[in-house]
Amino acid sequence: NQADAPTTIGPGVYASWRATRLGAVTEAIEQRLILEAMGSLSGRRVLDAGCGDGALVCAAASRGADVTGIESDLEMLAAAQARAAKAGLSPTFLRGRIEALPFPEASFDVVVCVTVLCFTPDPRRAVGEMARVLRPGGRLVLGELGRWSLWAAIRRLRGWLGASTWRAARFRTAPELSRLIEQSGLAVLSVRGCVFYPPVGLLARALAPIDHWLGGLTTFGAAFIALSAVSPDSCREG
């Protein structure tokens, strides 16, 4: 049950989660939404800020992107490197924090950050850093845990009961995430939600076919929210 995990984040937790029916369905839906928001990746320079165990890095690299993954946790970095090697891919992995990205300005065509800001003490600084390393006309994609969902309610309860990870997490609404992006000088292009079903494997599989449709209507009740943004100049140029 992903509402119960991860209370301790590590590669083993994610592997166990993906091995469940609920995890497999949910992971596929969330990754599809993020990849759609990232757009065409062939030949693009992509940064995954807070890449975890490298699942999204490998997905982007397999689509022809030149990908760099940055992660603060050494165990996660090792898992990401092992995943890429097993897949025959050669992305770049670096240790670092998203609040102080070790790259020059305008280094990437696409910057993506998934379920990291909810655990970041200074999210405004982190988004500012991601905007800084994005080239003019490039795209920023954020994927975050939605505030108003049954999943978030269960996680908050676990935090109140002592789970340190969820006690520290902050879940946000789509307007809150949009404001963070706009404060960095970028303009929001799209906002979608997904994972409207409760954290039950059988219901996930049954309701997955209509989840994408629901995400086009609202983000209320979505356990996961994805936003894409670009510079205002690139928006006007079309």
C-alpha cells in the first residue's frame, strides 16, 4: 500500500512498491503523465533533479535524450547507476542538491523534478535553480503529490502517528505549485492530475482506464499533479 510507504525512502522501498499491483499501475500512470509533459526528448539535454533510483532517467535516455540525473543520496545514486547499466544506457549521474545545482545557466533543454519539492525545505530556491539552468525556450516539468486526495490524507495521518518522512512532507495544490513556478519567471503551460483512485490494487486496475480522462477535468482528488512550464518569451513566440 503506497499510502503506507515510503516511510523510509530507499531503493528497496521503491522496488517493493513497483512489485505490487497497485505500485505497477500507479507508477506507469505517473510516468506516462510526466513523459507527456516533457514532450519530444530525442537529442534533448535533460536534467532529472532528484533522480532517485533512476527510473525516469532511464525512460528519458531510452527515448534518445542526453540525460543527467542529480541526487543527494549515495544509495539512490548507486541504484540509479545499476539500473542504467543493466538497461545498456549511459546517462550521467552526479551527487548534489537541487537547491544548489552544479551547472551553468542555460545548460538543459528540459528539467524535470518528481516528488522532490514536497521534501525540500526551500522549494522556492529549488525551483529558481531549475529555472536558472534551463535554456531560453526550454521546459520545466514538476510532478508533485497532490494535497487534496485520500492518499495525502492517509500520509498525513501516518505523519501524525510518527512516520518521519510523511511528517516532514508538504503536499501542495495545483495553484500553489503554479505560483512557485511563476515566481521563478516561467509561465505555466499545462496542469494535469492523475491517480484519482484510492490506494487499493484492484480499484487501481479497474479505474486506470478513466484516470487520464479525469486528469483533464480537474486536479482535485488527484494524488499526483504534473505541471509543465516555459519562459514567457518562448510562449509568445509560439
